Amino acid sequence: MDPLEATIGLCATCEFRRTVEAARSTFYMCQRSFTDARFAKYPPIPVIRCPGYKSKADIDPPVD
Ligand code: SF4
């Protein structure tokens, strides 16, 4: 398992995650929260189940 996935769960591979780097911490923002109140801006991690999950692999073309 990818180390990020082990730490934050599903958000690691979700297209709606935005990583926010601060001076001493890293935060994982859910961009679904902008338009859907069911989703927390900063969900408690690790996220194990999420009805909004969408794999980044579905939109990112493979790199050669
Ligand atoms: S939709 Fe779910 S899995 Fe995706 S970033 Fe938001 S909380 Fe994480």
C-alpha cells in the first residue's frame, strides 16, 4: 500500500482531494465540501468509506 494511502485512506487516490501544505503540517482538503454539505472540508483521516470517492486513475492518463 502506498504510504499516503496508509495514512489518509481513500482521499489519497481521490480526484477531489487537495493537499494544503502549512509551515509544520499538511492538510487534506475535500473539494466536494465546496458544493455538498455532506462532506467535511477537512475529513477525519483515514477515510475508509466515502460516497463521494472518485479515483484519480479514472481521469489521469498513464505516464509512459
Ligand atoms: S470525496 Fe471522499 S475520498 Fe474524496 S477527497 Fe472527499 S472525503 Fe476524500
